[in-house]
Amino acid sequence: MRKATPERARIHNSRLVLKTIYERSQISRVAISRATQLTRPTVSEIVAGLMEQGLVEEIGYAPSSGGKRPMLLRVVDDSRYLIGVDLGRGDFRGAVINLRGEIKHRVELPLHKRRGDAALALAYDLIDALVESAGAPLLGMGIGAPGPVDVVRGVMHHAVNLDWRDIPMRERLQERYNLPVYMANDCQVAALAEHTFGHNGDEEKNLVVINVGYGIGSGIVLDGQLLYGKPLGAGEIGHVVVVQDGEQCSCGNFGCLETVASSRAIIRRAQAAARDNPHSRLNQYAASPDEITLAVICQAMQDGDESARQIVFEAGRYLGIAAANLVGVLGSCRILFAGSVTCFGQFLLDVIREEVGKRSLPLVARDTEISYAGLGPNIVLLGASALLLPSELGLL
Ligand SMILES: [Zn+2]
């Protein structure tokens, strides 16, 4: 056990004060003292230290409410920068991001089917460019990885599309850049992004982000903390078997959620439907069944094509089953869907909501919010950068 030393107490108190200022847009020293239970001289001393480090600034006097007007403080959002990297399932993307999740500089490098060491070299090129462009001191970098990550050892276990196996990513990046490095899988950091920088709904509720694209995964934020599953594996709902004796999945099992509700599964079903029924509208927007994409299915569905609707309905039902199981474990929570299937809009959301309603305790279901994630295509790199905030500054 760590001993409580005056030094540790000082760091703890300093972080507490910074967090208190960060969580409010502006606050006075007196109000910090009230919120933290620290004495006013202690708060003043800590604030002086934070101002010296450039993390906090005075912004003027509060409006008068009778007595002496207190000076207000706020966090200097651009005083430190974070690097967030998305090594997701397509090209490599990264950004320099400030303490509020504003993107200052963004770099995207095409993967062009690079694998193994060539893909690793591309990741270095990306991070080199970001480190070079950062204007303020860097707190470190966060990596959103496409696959399971051992967060204890900082090892990327397996990224199928990159042909990476057991890469000690954290050690390599720390050696190369001499900066703190944090990692988690991309669905997990997406949840952290919505928790940290998203502006939706009840902040107190536990939060789940379910990413439905080529694969399916989820990230869970419990009591404000990202659930990693140590050393790995929290949120891998895409590989829960939902169809007895179903199709074989990329993981080797049969009938995983991914085989019936991922974009891959939806496209495959639509292609089969288009082949079976040459008059289907699915054939009107694609040169051949092989060229049917999610956009084609979406268009056909909006035009009232029954087979397209049915395919999306089926996928939505399975996603609803998965969401209902999460509600059963977590209780009422916020479940946000992200990824390419969000193109199916309100229709898909309604199917999922109905299924969750049917399969959960009514009281709990009523208090559960189900909607789409709001952060868009930058969600993974924003969440990766947010991995730094708790450990490096004590925020969140
Ligand atoms: Zn599977």
C-alpha cells in the first residue's frame, strides 16, 4: 500500500482543485473551498501553483451580489495538448486536441493495404507529424486500437486487418517519443469520448456506446470510469452467440451477433435478397447484387422496399436483444449507437427501442435512453485523447 505523504496529499489536493475548476466553466476560490472542503488558504496556494503552470487563469470579477465581488477562475483550455490516434478499421487518423476536446490539428494517412511493419511505420509517420505540429506542451498520447488491448502490459493483441499480433505498442511509443502513452480498444475509447466531450443526456447515468460497422463492439463507462476489463475484453458483445448453429464468424464461433447485425451481415443479406428477387428496388441502385452497399440498402428502404426494411428490421431486433442484455446487467443507462449502420436513422432506432422495451423490466426500460452517438467520425481519436485526462491531470 502507498503511504500517505505530505507530497501525495499536495498532489491529490491540487488535482481536486483543478478538476473542480474544469468541471465548471468558471468558479471563485471561495466556491472551490466550499466544493472541495479545503481551507481557503490551501485553495489560494494551490490556485497560485496552477496559475504558475499556466493551467488556470483569472478571468475577472463575478457580478456583484452584495459583498465583495470574487475573482473568477477557469482552466486554460489550450494550456496543454493531447494527441489522439485512431488506428481503426480504415485509414490512420490522429489529431492534436485541447483539454476540452477541440481539434487543433488533424492528420489522416491512407493505409493502402499496408500491414505488419509497414503499417507500424505509417503509425509512426502519423504521430511524428502530430508531435511536430503541437504548439503547447503535450501531455502524452492515447491510442484507439482496432482489436483487443492488454491495458496492463500495453500490448495490442491482435489487429486482423493490420496483421499485428502481440505488439508491445506502449513500450515502443514511449521509447520513441518519451511521452506517456495510453491505449484501449476503439469501441472503449468511443464510449469515453461521449462521456468526456459529448453533450447529451444525463451525465450521472452509466453509458454504453455500441459501435456497429464492419464488426460490433461496445465500450462501457461505469460511474464515470471506463471499464477496460483487466487485462482485456470488456464490451466484446459482437462475439456473443445469438443464433444457435448460425453462420461462422471471423472469431471461429458460429452465430455471433456480428454474423447477423453488422454492416457486413446486412449487406450480405441484401445481396442475397436482390439475387432472389430481380424486381427488388435493391437492384435499381446498384449495377449488380455484388455492388450493393449500405447506402443502396438505405435508399431502397426509404423508397419503401419491403425486403430492405425487413433486413434492417431483423438486424435491429438482434441489436435490441444485445442492448436489453446490457440493460439487464447495468440497469437504466444511456446506450448510444455509433458506426456505419447509423445511416438507417430513426427506423433502426425505433426497432431497437421496441425490442429493449419488450425484453427489460418496464421501469428500467423507461429510464433507459437509446439514441445515436453525437460525436461523429472523430469519436475514436477524441476518446483516445481523453484516456490521458484522468491519469495525467486527475480530470474526469
Ligand atoms: Zn464471433
